[in-house]
Amino acid sequence: MNIYRLVFIFMPVVIYMALIWAPPAAILGDASRILYFHVPVAWVSIVAFLVAGINSIILLVSEKNRREREFMAHNSAVAGMVFIILALITGSIWAKLSWGSYWNWDPRETSIVILMLIYIAYLSLYSSLKDNPNRGSISAVYLIIAMITMPFLVFIIPRIYPSLHPDTIINQERKIHLEAAMRITLFASIVTFTLLYGYIYRLMNRISALEIKAEEKHYDI
Amino acid sequence: MQSRIIKNLRKDFLIEFRNRSALNISFAFAGITTLSVSLACGGASLSSQVNAVLLWVIIFFSGMSGLSHIFIREEEEKTALFLSLCSDPENIYLSKLLFNIILFACITALVTPLYLFFMQVVPVYILYFISTVAAGSLAVSSITTILGAMVAKAESRGSLFTVISFPVMIPVLWISIKLTADSIEGGAPPEVRSILFLLAFSGVIISVSYLVFKFIWTEN
């Protein structure tokens, strides 16, 4: 059984938990429920970019299935782009509710925008290498460089500069400052959104595999 | 290996000095941009933050105008294949990296004093200021060398180089601008930790680039 199909069961449950079951936060009230969507999509975008980077390393190291790997890395970067845009939108709404403005040039907000720009640049590079037979390797190198800049953007810069952003799960005390019900909902949501990413990513890879087969048989799609 | 790198480096400098157009354009661009910005400010007294931003915008665009040239030239003059025959990709990468570091150090050495002179800026912590500019420039050169190699293989090279370089360089610019502003203003004590961040960033980028350059340079 495809484990990612569990998303069809988990997603309605998580939506119910996030909107009804979990208690509202003390100061923000019901507005805090956006937490259960913002954190998971931000997490999934980072996972997707890591998967893209790991596929790129495998593409460069291994001789087998290079074309498939190229598409797997590309598809994960595209999926990551969608999730990072969702993280920015939900983050902006949350910022408006808690800080009074959609955009505050907070280090964490800025880091995520830079990360998004890096992957937009990757898509530009990928499309401009259309006629290059070495497209897979060159774009894989860019994805690896993008992956190694990610820790600087996600973990180092937001800790160097003072930030309005609440502590993430990985904070200095290594503790989660949430009530039990909120914590359960947040983790359920993270798992569900990861499954959603896995489901979408698998579909994208299957489409790419079909395209490769069609190309090999000289079909035009 | 060292002699091969030095030979490649000497060849690049010889070619660039014989056909001076690219070098002239890079230095002229840097000089003209600095003078234009200073002229536009018209002697206005700017805050240390604005001075730092302007200085790094000039340094960034001066780098954009010249740092991808070293690889694009090999592709345009169809000499990339011959270079591959007589040198390993690692040697080629290191010689091009050294060329870009030297070129960008010269451009920065032109832009920075000109900017300080025309804008009448005197940094409070001179050594801190010089270390920041040097560490930032090293980081910019290390990023642009590997990205220049990628762009040389793509279409619409000129605009693509800026598009793919800028996002990767923002962390470097971000930290460099903050440190430059601090060194000009002199309020906070020098932050050695952030200069180490810039050096660590350059070190990571150079190490990874050294390992993966062969995949860009040779067709698989």
C-alpha cells in the first residue's frame, strides 16, 4: 500500500484538530490556529529542498538512472517552491495578526524570501540549460550549492540578529513552549503535510517517468 | 599541480592584458559607478547604514560586470575543450578562482578608497573595516567563480549570471553591510564572529565547488 495515501484520512482529521479540537492560544486567540498550517508548510519546503539536494548528490555520484534523478531533484525543488510560497503567505497573515504588519523585514522572514529567490534562480538556470546535454549535472551542482547555503539562512542568520519571530521548535533551550493538545495537533499537522508532499512528489515523479518513456519511444507529449 | 595552476593563471592574465577590453570595462564600470553614486549624493551627509549599503551595491555590481568573464571567454573563443585536454578540472577551477579573487581584490581596492574619499567617510575601526571588505570580497569571488562556470554553459548569460548569483550572495551582502556600517559608525565593538562567518561561508563554497566543478566542466 502506498503510505502517502494516508493523507486522505489524516488531512480532514488534522483540519478538525487545528480548527476545533486544539484550544486557542492565550493572547492571539483563534488567530493562533494558523500555526498548524504555517509551521508544517515551512517544514515541508525545507524537506523538499533537502530531497532535491540529496537527489542531486546521488545524480553526480551514481552512473545509474541519471535522467530520472534529474527529474526527481527538479520535481522536489518545484514542490518545495510551492510550499515555501504557502509558508510566506501564511507567515505574512500571522505577522499581520501578531505584529500589525504583513511584512516586517524580520531576519527569519527575510531568510525565507532569500531561500525562495535561490530556488527561483535555480528554475531560471534549469530552463536556460534546455539545449545543454549536461543540464542534469549543472543544475544538480546549483541545487547542492543552494542546499549548503540553507543552514546559514535557516539556522545561523536568524540567530545572529534579533528577531520578532517566536522561537522555532529548534530553540536554544530545546523545549517546545506549547500546551499538550496544541503540541499534538502541531505534530499531527507536520506529519500530514509531509505525507501530502510525499504524495504530490510521487505523482510528479511518475509523470516524469512517463515523459522519459514517451521521449524514448519518440512520442510527443 | 601547483605549476599547472600557475601556468593557467599566467595564461589568463596574459590573455586579459593582451586584450584589455574586458579588464578595462570592469575597472571603468567600478570607477564610473562609484563616481556616479558620489555625484548623485552631492556631498550629503549619509548615515553609516546608507554608506555601507551604497558601498556594497557598487562592489556587488562591479563584481557582476567582470567575474563571469573568465569562463564565458573560454566558451566564446572555443578554447574550453583545449583547456580540458591539458589540465585537470580541479586545476582549472583553482586557477580561475585565484584569477577572480585577484581581479575582485583589485576592483575592491579601487572602489573602496574612491568611495571613502568622495563621500568623505572615515571609518572609526579601520582594521575592522578592511577585514570586512576583504572577507566579503573573498566570499563574493568564491560564489561567482562556480556560478560563472555554470552560466558559461547556458543561454542568455549576462542577465542569468546576476539572477543566479544575487540570491546566493544575499547572506554575504547582508552580513557585510552590517559589519561595514558598524565599522564606520564605531558604536558597537568589532564582531570577529561575523567575519569568521564570512570566511566560513567562503571556505564551504570553495570546498564544495572544488569537488563538483568537474561535473560542470566535463560533459557526462
